[in-house]
Amino acid sequence: MATNWNICSVCDNLQITKYSEVWCSECDEGLCGECKDHHAVSNASNSHETVSITEYRKLPTKVLEIAQTYKLHNEKFELFCRKHDSPCCKKCVESHNDCKSLTDINELIKNVKTSNAFYEFEQTLLEVVENIKRLNTNQKENLTSLENKKRKIEAEIKQTRTNINIHLDKLQDGLLKELMTVEEKEKSKIQNLLTSLQNKEKGINELQENIASIKQHASELQTFWL
């Protein structure tokens, strides 16, 4: 990738600063409006496809970092070594003399965007996205279901407490009535006993008065025959 794809590489080489309007992946450089027009009619580049800088900047960073040329030799990648799983420029061939699987990189990448492998990768991503959406929907439904169950259980707990309170109120009323009945019964017994004691006390008082009167006014004979 060029050092700065915002600046037109051709103008930059002429020490002129102009902002890029398009990017050419074949040339691995940005082009201003004027250079873009020359690029489009030049025999060496009229078959190159360009993309606006605005769209190019939307590419993932890892894609933008992929170089089209080998920096050490300043040559475009033209071959691919399957043995070392790496792209090579013409000058790299010397270090790959023992490699029997050097392939023209243009043949290797030809129609890669319409290949079955690329299509299957896209389909796999679509399936993953659909699975994520489905899981997302399921989890949201689970949250809703959980909330509904929580509310139902809360209502049941409140109703159970209400029923318990009603039962306890009835139990309390019954116990209080029973307590009142026992109290009245015991009070009646005590009252009867008190009345009996009062009557006995009254009788004894009368007897004491009679004894005192006899002692004071009766004769010895009368007292003896009592």
C-alpha cells in the first residue's frame, strides 16, 4: 500500500501535493483528477479498474495494509510460491530456485471474487449472521418469557400471602372467640365463688354478732343450752 493514499502519487513524485480522487490497486497508488484522466487513456493502465478514495477508505485496515509490491526489490508481485505460501516478484525467483510450484499470481487470483471458495465464504458468513440473528431473537424471547414468569410467580406469591393472611385472620378470630368464651366461663365460676364466700362471710358475721349478744345479755343457762 502507498505511504499516503490521500495524496496523488504521480504528483507527489513531481513534488506537487494534490489530493487523490481515486485509487488504482494495479498501480498501488492514489490519483488526482488530472492524473486519473491520463491513467484512464494510457495504454499501460487503461484496463485498470479504479475506485473512489471515499469507497477505498471503507476497506478493512488489514486489506489496506496488503502491499502490491515487494518493498525490498520495489517490484510488483507476479508469482506465488506454494511451497512457502508467499507472493514473489521477479527478483525473488533467485531465492526460489528449488521451488517447483511457482505460479503466475495473475492466474491464481483470476476471478477470485466469483470463485466457489469466495461464494462459499460469503454463504458461510450469511449463515453465521442468520444464526446470530436467530440466537439474538431467541434470547430476547427468553428474556420476555423470564420476565413474564417472574411476574406470574410474584402474583402467585402475593396471592398466597393474601390467602395465608385470610386464614390467619380467621384463625385469630376463632382463637379470640374461644378465649373470650373461656374467660366468661371462668369469670362466671369465680363470680359464683365470690358470691358464695360473701354469703358465708355474711352468715359468719351474723353468728359473731349473735355470740357477742349472747355473751353480753344471755344467762349462763341460756348460753349452755345453745
